[in-house]
Amino acid sequence: MAASSRPADVLFEIHERQRADGPAAILAIGTAYPRNCIQQDEFTDWYFRVTKSEHLTKLKSKMKKICDNSGIQKRHFHHTEEMIGVHPEIIDRAAPSLGARQAISAVAAHNLAADAASRAISAWGRPAADITHLVVSTNAGAQEPGADLRLAELLGLRPAVRRTLLYLHGCSAGLAALRVAKDIAESNRGARVLVACTQAHLLLFSPPDDDAHIDILVTMAIFGDGAGAVIVGADDTDADPAGTVVERPVFHMVSASQTTLPGTEQAVVINLTESGLADSRLSVEVPALVRGSVERCLTDTLAPLGLPNVGDGGWNGLFWALHPGGRAILDSYEGALGLEAGKLAASRQVLSEYGNMSGATVIFVLDEIRRRRQDESDKQEGKDCHWGVMSALGPGLTIETIVLHANGCHEN
Ligand SMILES: CCCCCCCCCCCCCCCCCC(=O)SCCNC(=O)CCNC(=O)[C@H](O)C(C)(C)COP(=O)(O)OP(=O)(O)OC[C@H]1O[C@@H](n2cnc3c(N)ncnc32)[C@H](O)[C@@H]1OP(=O)(O)O
């Protein structure tokens, strides 16, 4: 320390040196899903057969209608009819089944996370040992040592990697993990954060109940399994000393925010019990709550940034990476914001191909937007928009939002 330096100055200098200079960016994306696939138009028969509920004909026809209107064509699941067959407690609401559910889900969640993360690391182009931080989110159980440690082992990350594990954040888990990664990357010069969101929904699997619990049918009709991973870092290095391109940001993360809607605590409830996530709730009001609040919430998030051509009906000047929580959720965003047809094409496509994979889904959406922007022949809506919004809804009700800037766009 120089003799003339005051301790407070030194403190701030150290702080400045530790922080990155630029905004955090998504540097690479990877996704994975189980091979076992069920077509949506076959799901109702499958579900009522597996849960031995064929006699509930009224609920079965309601389920058929919900599946038909879901905007989903197929979903992938780790669990199979055979797996559930050897664990009859899973379809017996009165029997404890948490142990069996967690044992099956954990293996699935870890393997899916490792597959997605390996793809992200390979797209990134740097060795796994360069990862400094790991943020994992999952709804597939709650155990310690948990999914973060297992993933670090499977990928061969260094023992000093700094881990953060988020459990049971529901559908907003992906954005919550990305928000944490953004803060880590911007606060730690040189940090490279691996984010992995992994979902295996056996904990949610439940037989149909009665007319009072249609949310069980809705949940069974929309959720699927999958994992998404991204590498986040600030101050990306374009080329190494030999001139080889090392890192290229796909999207910069401009700001991250979280809003909890007052008085909505009971709208989405996730409760871990001896029977898995029994006792959880999904209110029929959720799409209307989104419709009534999302514009105010987004205006509050975007106004301080002073972005050009945004707000006052300018929502179509942005590209949109929305978590497809359900077809009605996307319809609510579209209606409330007056979005043109096609603005949510990436979200609708991911919903159609995989269903709602909770926190992992939004990473599939980001990857789909990345692919469409790179595809010269793709003339889809939004390719000329440089600023974008990523948003998801979770228990709370909580709306998580991240403002994005697409790579290679320096104008506007
Ligand atoms: C052991 C395990 C136990 C598990 C227990 C599971 C309990 C369930 C709760 C689990 C919640 C936990 C989830 C955790 C993840 C968090 C998810 C999120 O954060 S955010 C997730 C955000 N995702 C969403 O919120 C999903 C948004 N919803 C949708 O996208 C659409 O409603 C649709 C696609 C599902 C159906 O489309 P379409 O057919 O055009 O739509 P319609 O609207 O016409 O509905 C048809 C019929 O169903 C009725 N009904 C509908 N919903 C509910 C409900 N929640 N409730 C009751 N009823 C409901 C509706 O009234 C109608 O009845 P009827 O008039 O025929 O009598």
C-alpha cells in the first residue's frame, strides 16, 4: 500500500479491480431432453391407463379437451409406464412416495443437466476447467449434497468452483438462475458461470382426483422434462493470442428484475410432501392475473433504461423470449401487450415440441431465437429487433424479467 493511500481509497480500488468492466453476456447455450416421447393426442389414454383411472370418463373427456387446446404436440419424459408400474405408491395418493419419486427424478435431472451443460461447454469452445461458478436450478427434489455437486463431478469441474443451488422456484427458476449468474459475472472479473436448469417432473405426477382439482389435469397436460444450460461471462474474449476466436456473446443481459404481484400468494403454490408435490396448486386465475399486470410490470422494468422505440405501444419493437407456461399464458402476454402474430413464435414452437419444462424451457426458447436469427432463410418476425425481453412467471406470483441485446447489433 502506498504511504499516501487512505484505507478507504484502497478498499474502493480493490473493489473496482474485482468487478468486470462490461455487461454480462450469454456466451453459449445447450439443451437436452429424454428420449421417451409421448404425442399429446395419445397422452390422455396413456395417463388414464397408467393411473388406472379409465372409469373416470367425465374427467377423461375434460383432459382430452385440455390436451387438444394446449398448443402442445409432444412431450418428453424420463418416467415411463413401466417405471410407474413398479412403484404403485406413485399413483396412490394415500401412500408415501417421496423417496421413490426423488430417487428416480434425481438421476434423470443430473443426467439431463450434464448433457445440456456438455453441449453448452462444447459450443463455448473453452475447457470445462475454466468455469469458475455454477448455478443450478431444479424442481426435481430437494437434497444435499445436491444437483450442483453431482453436476460438478459429472463434468469434471474444478473443486474450487463456487456453487449455488436453487430448489422449487417453479417456472421462473430459469430466469432466477440467469439473474444470479449475471450478478456473479459482473461482480467477479473473469468469472465464467455455468447455469444449468434441469427438470424431471415425476414429483408432480399424480392420478386424476375429482372436479375440484382440475389443476391436476392441467399440470399433467402441460409439463414435460428437459434441461437447458448456458455459459455466462462479462468482458468476453473475442480471440486468444493466436487469433483464434474464443468467445462470442449471443445475447448481452442488460438488466434483471423481479416483481411480486400483491395478493397472489395462493395462485401458484408448490409444497413438497410425503407424496411428492401433492398439495400444490395452480389457480385458473393465473392467465387473467398475467393479462392484468404484465404491461405495468414491463413498463416499470424498461422505462429506467431509456431504450429507443419501446413503451407507449412500442412492444412490437422488441424480440420476445417468453417462458411458455401454458398456451393461455402466451395468449395473455400477446393480448395485454398488443403483440403482432409471430412475435411469440419461438415460445410457441418450444411449447409445441416439449411442453412446459419449468425453468429449463426459457433456455430452449433462447436457443430457438438464436437459431432463427442466424438462419438467413428464416424471415420470421423480430429478426430486425435488437433489444429483447425474456420473462417468466413463478410462485409468488413472481414475474422475472431480463432485458437482452442481441449479439452483433450496435445500432438502434
Ligand atoms: C403427487 C403430486 C400431486 C400433484 C398435484 C398437482 C396440483 C397442481 C398444481 C401444481 C402446480 C405446481 C406447478 C409448479 C410449477 C409452477 C408453474 C408456474 O410457475 S406457472 C404455470 C403457468 N401455467 C398455467 O397457469 C396454465 C395456463 N393455462 C392454459 O394454458 C390453458 O388453460 C390450457 C392450455 C391448460 C387449457 O386450454 P383451454 O382448454 O383453451 O383452456 P380453458 O381455460 O378453457 O380450460 C379448460 C378447462 O380447464 C379449466 N382450467 C384451466 N386451468 C385450470 C386451473 N389451473 N385450475 C382449475 N381448472 C382449470 C377451465 O376452467 C376449463 O374448464 P371448463 O370450462 O371446461 O369446465
